[in-house]
Amino acid sequence: MHFSLSYSPIPELPATAPSPACSRQSASGSSACGSTVDKRFAYRTYWTGPESWSGPEENCLESERWTVLCDARIDGKASLIRALSCGDVRRERDLSRANTANLILAAFLKWGASLVDHVLGDYAFVIYDGETGKVRFGTSPLGLRTLYISQNEQDVRLSSELSPLIPKHPSLSEVDEFAIAGFLLVGYHAAIDHERTPYKSISQVAAGSFNTIAGRELTRDHTWSFPESSTALRLPRLHDYCEHFREVLANAVSDRVRDRRVAIALSGGLDSTAVAGLCSDAASAGGGPTAVSAFTFIADGDDDEALFASEVAKRLGYPHEVFDYSQATPLGAISRSTVPSLDLFPEFGNLARSITAQHSDVVLYGHGGDNVLCSGNPNVLATARRYGLRIAAEAASLLYFRHGLRPSLGTGLFQRVRFPSGGKSTKAADAARPELPKWISKEFVARLRLVDYWEDFLDRKSWSSNQPFGHVRSSLMWHPWVLQMDSADVLQILPSATDPFLDLRVIEARLSYPELGLMHKKHLLREAMRGRLPDAVLNRPKTPAANLLRGHGGKAEVHQSLILKRPADIANYVNLDRYHEAAKQYDRLQPKEWVQPLMLDRWLFGLSLPWV
């Protein structure tokens, strides 16, 4: 369920909840309802799926005193309920029947601002106390469910999606140039500041934070941080670690698929196939998904991803469909996205979404497997950033420094590492620092002092690296659901996307293990799934993902035709002559660099289009 609301600290001013994006209100399959609790607080809920999906009845609570709105999936409910009931059998029985909103309220009444330390899952919530007039709100530690806030002199507005808070006809004067800088530097609009959005008037609520609005005062009461210490797990045999990890990951999968129709984005690699296998185990154990379908999207008709994926689907008994978008036209349609994104094939992305929406409530991915499981590098922070997700910076720094683990630099411009003599060494001592792109406008660089920001960004300890992160190729950014796209012409029946590897229980388990060779070539996961997946998949070597730009990127005339023929707002930020010159010699640009100015150009143009 999604929600938007308005809170006015002045009771004489009637509160009016911001309307969901027009596309959401009129879309087939969506529903909406609204309520004014009192003169200070009004909300609107809406969801994008069939009536069989959990809507307000699961994620909304309105009592004489309390109003709770949430976009949430709570994990480990049995343990949470036991902690909340404190041995009271009657209360435990009542809580077991309670909806998600009631559980969040119960957690707040017991733990106050520290509820984010105790409640597992992915969630964003707002709690309104009609007696005191206070509004409390926050998100889960990894920030996988977003919450946005906009303030002015009259009221405060909160929304689980960005689109309800965006002015109907935003102009360039409302664009946050630091967000544009972040997108051009690393391909993500909040790279410089995690709480920024592309709009000056709208911020994102910090991941893992608990906040209070009282009158006109907004305070951050608490921010989740990784536990001060974690107990190292000591087991008799190496195989025992593999079994333990399988159990933890299985719980993460099970919590996401229980009583749901599930689609699995099956790549044919180890991570997504492991998730598929554990989904099958959940079904066999009872309380699993009601139906499962598998989908594979490939970039080349000869891609062997489909062969491995088909073998896994056949073994597990899942219906399986393969879709090839190698012939899709880059930027075939102007996408009216709410943020600059890297969805190079919006038409195909829309098709993929509508296909999975017809078959599922939830889509499972294997995102994050590489980063959690690679030796000495559980790169959760970079994973979260890459997929447009958020994680609290304080928590990330504790995570890495306390355990002596450092994330790598990630994709995009961080792959522009130069090696001496054309070598391919991965040692940090041999690698030069990534350079600020020369095709970014000098005026823009000077205006925002981007050189200083870039150097500071590279010097942050939480982003330092012992090795470049070059094996993650461009396919990550093309995935249809990686970034949130609120397009007016997308079928607005979207299943919930979720990543079992990005689960705090999985991360904590991984950090408790000794290295002992468990992480080499993902030995931990391979052995955990031994006997449950075909040996051909388990023994498959790591191969670079296909480059979806082949056939397009090497042709300067094709590239230049993608820049819109109009007085280009993009020229305020990009030196087009330098950019086109670099594009003629495509090997001088990483795929992500090649696309960022193009997609920014499309987004800036989309600002001038009416949202209908």
C-alpha cells in the first residue's frame, strides 16, 4: 500500500492530503481512499493491484487516538509478537491476529523511537497521535521502502512515493542541481547526499531513522546503527556454515513469499537460482507461495542465461518464459520518470512490468548476492546505492569498520580506473584515482565546486577500496525494476520487488562467519545449494554480463541522434562537444557514462511535459 498525507501545525488550517499522481488515480487496477482525521491531519491511501492484494486493511489503522499508515513487510513476526507480549498469552493471541499497522503501533508503544532497532523487514510508517497532535515517522534500517517529506510554512507533507509531492508542472528552478551532479558523477541522483531528491522542496527520510513533528518543530529522535559488537559464530565443520547460511537465507525468502503469488527474475546465475530453489523449499514446507512463475530477460538471442535458467525452472517445476530485448530501441519512448534514471529501454521495461504484474504479487531477485558473499567484500552499501536504494551512512560505517570490511567503489565512473602499462592488476597500489569526467561543463563544475565534492567522495573511508569493482557490468542498470519509475503510460499494477540477500539477518549471519575459504568463488552459497540445484548451475563460472549497448554505442551518428533536437537544458550541465567526441571513440567511455547525459536530457525534457 502507498500513502500520502498532510499535517498542519495550525489547527485553523484544514489539512488536505496530497493527491496521488494523476496516473495512479486513473490507472486500471488501482484504488484510492482518503480520510481527514481532524483539522490538522489528512491522509490518502492507494494501492496498485487487484483487490485481493493487501491494501488499507493490512497497512492502515485508525482508532480514537491513533492513526497509523505504513508501506511494510514485517519479517520474523512470531519473534516480534513474543517480544511484544512479554509472556501474556492473551496479548500474544491478539497480536497474532493484528495487522501490520497494529504491530508497528505496538512496537512504538513498547520501544518508542528505538522501534527501528527491534522490527525486522522493509517498511516506511507514519504514526499520528490525535491526543498530542504529534506525528512520528521513519523507515527500516536499509531504507528499501522509501518515505519522502516536503515542508512549507503552512503544512508538512509525507508520502511513500515521490510523485504525489512533485508540483504538477515542475520547472528547472525547482530542480536540485546537486542531485544532477550526483547523477552525472555516479549515475545516482542522491550520491552526494542520501537525503536529497531531484527537487529542492522534497527530501527523503533517512534510512533507519525515527522522527517526530510537534507543531512546527521536526526532530530526529533516533537512527538505527549496526550492533556495537557481533558474536563470531564457531561451528565444527565448514559444511555447517553452509547449512546455517541456507537456513537464514531460506527464512528471508519465506518471509517474502508467504501466501503470495510470486514471480522470480531468473538470470541463470547462482544468486537468483538459489532464491528460486529456496522458494520451492518454502512451498514444500507449507505456508509458502500460492503460485510461482519464472521469467528471464536476455539481451541476446544466443545468451546462455536462458539455458541455465530453463534448466533450473524445469527442475523446480516452475513455468518459465524468456523475453529477448536485444532488438529494443534505446530511448524508444520518452519516460516521464520522477527521477533521472538509467532505464535505457523504457518500452521494454514497461512490458516486463506488465507481464510480471499479471502473474504475481511479489517479484524476487538475486540482487546483492555478489556483494554479500564475495571474499572480504560484503558490499551492501554499494549494492544499495547501485539499485537506487538507501542505507544509513552511520550504520554502513559501523558495519565496515567494526568488522574490518570495506566496500569497493562500485560501477559507473568508479570503473574508470587506469592501470599502468595497460595491465589488469587489481591491486589498489597499481590503480590511479578515478577522474572527474571531462565532459561535465566547466561552469557547472565551478558553480557547485564539484572537484571538492568528487575528491571528498573518493576520500570517504566508507567508500575506500582495496580493489576496483570491475566485474559488475552494465546489465545491472538495465534491469526493468531496478529504479522506481512512475511513468504515466506504465500499467500501474506493480508487484512488490524484493531482494532476500538484502536482509539484515543474512548480512549479520555472513559477518559472523570466518573467511576460511567460504567466500572464495561463492563456495558458501554453492555448497548450501548442493543437491537442490543442477550441478551445471552450481559449477558455472562467473561470466561478464552482456553489453546491451552493442550495436548502438559504437556509432556516433546513432548516439548523437539520441540527444533531443531542441534548445538543450542538458547543455547547462554537459559539454556536448566533449561528450560527442568521447562517444565517437566508445572505448573511452564506460557504458554507464555513455548513458547518464542521455537519460538526464530525457528527464529534463520530461519536466516540461504535463502529467496527465
